[in-house]
Amino acid sequence: MNYQETLLSSIIPRNQAEKEECLVNLKTILKSKITAKNFSGHYRFLFETTAIQSNRPSVLDMSLLTAYLDGTEYTEAQKTEIKILFATCSQQSVAPDKVEALSKAFLDENNYSNFSSALMTAGEILTQGKRVGKKELKGFVDAKRYFLDSISSLQGAGHEAYPADALSKSMDLFWDSYNERKNNPNSGILTGLPQIDLTSGGFRPGELVTLCAYSGEGKSQMMKNIAHNIFVRQGKNVVFATTEMSFGEVMDDFVTIHSLEPFFNNPQGIPDKEVRKGSLKPEEEERLKEVTADLKDNIQYGILYLIQMPADNTVKDLREKLMYLNNEFKIDVLCMDYGADLKAEDYHKGRTEEVSQIMRGLKDLAATFNDGQGLVVFNSHQINQASRTKVENSETKRYDFSFLADAVETLRSSDFLFWILRTDEFEKMHELKIGVSKFRGGERIPDFMVKEYYRCNKIYPMLMQEDATKKFKGVYDV
């Protein structure tokens, strides 16, 4: 099969007559692992630029592709078609779940006209501008957003697929995964807590990590610090979904956490309290501009995408949102704060069963997302008051398994589960106690303390382990 001649027509058939051939080509493509090696000349350029496209205009924008196409012999219609392909593909290989779902849209008579109309309108927006509703849309960004919004319902966002293949056929995949971990210790998802990272070696796609705490004792704060570590220190792409905080509150917190990055040479950071009130001093505002500019333009960072989840959304709704976003960038991690606030699909069986359904759904999401490629899911879970009182009155000041008695599925579904404790005594010392209740890998991790810096919502490791700092360079700062 000549990929160079068939890729565009396979993804975007030009007319009804090509639809049957499109299906044959797509079946062949879906069975193959397409890389830049399959292409040469300007086709290779097109594929490579498509593969590294992200939603950061500073990395690569439409002007580069436009300048290239202006030197080719493509017709204007073909150039528009290539630009639309460029705008809608964002991964290093043609993602099977996306192409398969799109092909179904093409081959469905009811959807074909809708898709064609969306494509034509996006082309007009891209090349000359067009008024859509009350808005005047023009250019690459508007065309891309319009196109994705228009066809999102056709892309199989609710599609659930499960990985399946003979073990004997998966050995190449096994060695690719092993060598990646061997050659790149930071390939796993690290929390920024050396005691956990050194023992776990980093979390892998398919794993559900649950962090538990009583109300107001650091769940959201810890989740934001973990997310910040992942997208800044490791360059991974994170979706942070919250049911408890407003979009603005979460954004403020990430900015103040980031203000403590060492290269800003500002060890006190930007005070969260003054940011919320809009009462920073002039010199603090100048530092704030540096922080926000770095978050906006630093191409070494991954993508952090914030979602404020409606109270009536289910795990299925969450999956659909993630599938839609996965068309724009590859999602490595979901931070869900917090999962029990979602609505169970069957919400008439009592609260315990509802939470169990949600936890099973989050584990399934971690394991099967994106046609079984999976992702790491961090989920926060609230400890009940009775368990909190019991720990407060204990000598050990640690949770045992009884605090999950009302939600056994939380423990069963989680691959890794740890808790956070902030007593009055710990709070006076600006410290949190962390303990691990479950690690599917089996190795026991002793309880440990971390330091809270309330001014900027930052959590710091207190005891650095030399092995961790050597193995995972650049992940920690004290």
C-alpha cells in the first residue's frame, strides 16, 4: 500500500465514490503502526509536522505549514485539505481510535453530509474568514476549534475499547516498554514525593492512584502539587478536573505554586492571599508577570488543562470530555478532585454503592482509555469524620484500613492508596503526615512527613533521599 497517496483520501474522502475505497484503506492503516518512516519528501514533512503539532502556538503554528505549501504545486483546495488534516491530527502516529471513529462518521450516510459541511466551513474560516452565528471567525485557531466542536459528536467520544491480543504477539511492545523505563527513569509518572517515587518507580498508564484525607486537610493542595510536578518537572500532559473549586481558584493556586520555581530566585514566592484580593505590591506584580509568562510560553513544560466539572456529570461524561481533548493533545495523566462528587450511572442504590460504581468507572477509565493505551488517574477521596476522630485520639496518629469501611471498592480498585493527616500539632509545625495503605507492588512504605508552605499552597519533601534525587533528576526541590 502506498501510504503517501492514500493517507489523505483515507482520512478525508473527497466524494461519495471514494467511501468504499476509504474503508479498505482505513482497515489497512489501522493494522499498521504508521511512522514518518512510511513517508518521503513533502509527505514526510507533512506527517512529521502533523505528529508534533500541539495546542501551543509558540511551538508550531500554521504559518510554517502555509509557507511550506506555498512552495508546492498543490491546488488551493488541496492546501486547505492538508491544513485541516494538520489542525486535527496531534499525535506521533495516526491514533486508531480517532481514525476508526472518524471513518464511521464518513461511511454513515447521515453523518457524511454533516462532516462535509463542517469541513467546508472550517476551510472557509481558515482561508478567508466566515461569520458563524454571532461570531466572526478567521484563521487557524478558529478553524480548528470550529471543526472539532462541529464533529465532536461524530468522533466516538463515548467509545470504550479494551486491549486484546495474544501474549506471544506482544513481546515487541513489552521490550519497548521495558527499554523506555530502563533508559528514561522519568518515563513513569512521579508525584514529587521521593519516598513514593523511589518505591513505585513512577506510575504507569492504567493505574489508579487514590489520595485520601479528611475535609480541609490537604487533598486538593496535594493534588495540585502533584499535577504541577508532572507537567512542569516531567513535561507530561495533565488534565486537572475539579468538582469542588472554581476555575479561577484553581488557576490562582497553580500560579502561586509555580512562583516558587528556583529559577525565579524568589524563595518567598507570590502570596496566594494577595493574588486572590488583587492587592499585590508593584514589585510583586512584576514577578507575577514573569511567572505567568513562563507558564504561557515555556515549551519544556507539558500541557495543563483545567476542567470545572458540573455536579451531575458521570464518569462516562468525563471520558467523553477526555476523548475530545485527546484529539488536541495526548493526555498522560488525569487528576480528579474529587471523584466521589461525580454522579453514579445508577444512583438509586445507596451512597456506598454509588461510590463503588464511580471508583470502578475511574479504574476502567485508567485502564482502557484511548483504545487501551490507558493513562494514570489520580483521584482524591474524603475520609469520614468518625475515622478522623478515631485517628486524632490514637497514639500512632495513623489511619488503618477501617477508614474505608464504607467504600471497600475504593481500596479494591486503587493500585496505590495513600492518606494525608493534619492534626493541630502538625498544623502548628506546618507539616502533613503521609501514610501508604495499599501498594499493589507489595513493598511497604513507612509513614513520612512533608512541609506545607501556606503562603503559596506549596508542599515540600522534608527528608530527601539521595537515591531518589540521583535517579529522578530535576524532580524535587526542598
